[in-house]
Amino acid sequence: MFIRFWGTRGSIPTPGEDTVRYGGNTSCIEVRTDDGELIILDAGSGIRALGMSLLPEMPLDCSIFISHTHWDHIQGLPFFTPLFVPGNSFTIYGTPDPVSFKTIKDALSMQMEYRYFPVREAELKSSIDYVTLNENQVVEVGAAKVSTIFMNHPVLCFGYKIECNGKSLFYTGDHESYRNIYSHDDDDYKEYEEIIIDKHNNIVDFMRGVDVVVADSQYTTEEYAQKIGWGHSTFDKSIEIAQEAGVKELYLIHHDPLRTDQGLDAILKDLRKKYRDIGVNIHAAAEGGTVEF
Ligand SMILES: [Zn+2]
Ligand SMILES: [Zn+2]
């Protein structure tokens, strides 16, 4: 399996001299399976440049899996040139919205309404199928299996596991480590604690033994104290869950917009020292970076 990071930034694109190395584009990962399938995880602003790189390969047959419909994970889609070219085929997968009962197609169509974007959806001349998925669903893409699990985020968000020819990748999308919202002396504390332990263990089981994990790690533990409930994990929590699941290669992603390259270098250095004996290789996902396994 081969992956290339096209967008590693969380929340909003952050171009500039301080983010040149780890990248300023929002979430987008290109995945190539061993049998030649093209899978794209999320359609943040990074998907624009990915689209340009794919032009020589057209006609394309490609599966796009959207973790959730927050802007930073879909905002690049209207700028993904291959969508406008006849002969290309796409299947776009994503979450339902349990509040509005809207589908993934509705969510993506909305951002192409005239008031937000000047080109009409009807001008997308490729063939596009939209598929709204549920949890624990398995989609076959060639010889690859892509399966879903709900993560902890303010909207429904999928973590996706891709397995092909004995290799596997898990991408969390956006995820905040589960925490008990009740205080210790509250009557509901114990029951809620059991629920979240269960949910946490489900994720650990789902990612157990995966070759590579790409995990939302937006905050340091100190920063997180001010960002509780915003839907993102800390570096420490991502490393702990990777260790618990027996994962060897961990890529930290969804870098905070305020995080400079130098800042991330320093954090990475400290993390590798702190966790040097746990058997998890810790990397920070960098735009343009590739992983082959
Ligand atoms: Zn995000
Ligand atoms: Zn989000």
C-alpha cells in the first residue's frame, strides 16, 4: 500500500513561511492499494493539487471517502478538476446527518450552491455516485476492503480502515478521545464511564494490529485544557491508543492552524523521547510526504 499526504492541516488552510514543511492544506490523503485502486480520504483543500497530479492518469475510477462534512474535510472538492472531466468515474462515500436527515450528496451539493460557488453542480461532467454509509459497513474497492467506525466528534465522523493484500491503514478523521462529562460524585458518572470505556475499546479493537495509523492529534495536552469538546485529540492520547492497539507506525495529522513547523519539530522531539520505549514509531504527517508498506 502507498499513501501520500496532500493536506495535513486541521480546521483552515494555513499557507505561509511557518507551515511550508508540514503543509498548510487541509485534510486529504491519497491511497494506492497493491492492486492499483485509487482511494482518496477526505477532500480538504489538499485535494486540489492531488487533482492536478491525476490529470495524466485520466480516465479515473476513484473512490473518495469523506470522514465528515466539516468544511476542512470537503472544501477542496469543488476545485478537484477531475470531477469536471467526462469519462472519469467517482464514488463518494460519507456520513449521514442524523439531525437534518441529509445525505452525503446533500451536504456536498450545498457547498456548490450559487451563493457559495460560481460553477453549477451540473457542470461536474464526470460520473459521480454518492453513497451514505453507516457504522460497521464494509465497502469493497477492488481487492481492498474499506470499513467504518464512528469516532467521537461534534458531528458524525467515520474512522476508515483500509485492508488489502494483508496490509492495513486506519485513518481517524477527526476524533476527540472519550472523556467522562460527569464529575466523580455525580450519579451518572459510573454508567457514563462504562459507556465510554466500551466505545474506546471498540476503537482499539477496530485498529488493533493495523500497519499504519493516521490520527487527529491537533493539541498538546496543555492546549487541550482550553479546547475540551471541540472534537480533537492530543498527541499523548493518539500515542496511547496506538500503543494499546499494538500499532507500530503512527502519523500525527490535523495540525493546529497555530502550529509552526518549528513548533511541531520541537513537539515531535519531546514525544519521541517521552515514548521511546513503547514500540510505536511516531511521525508527523507532512504535505507531500509518502509512506509505502
Ligand atoms: Zn477537521
Ligand atoms: Zn471536524
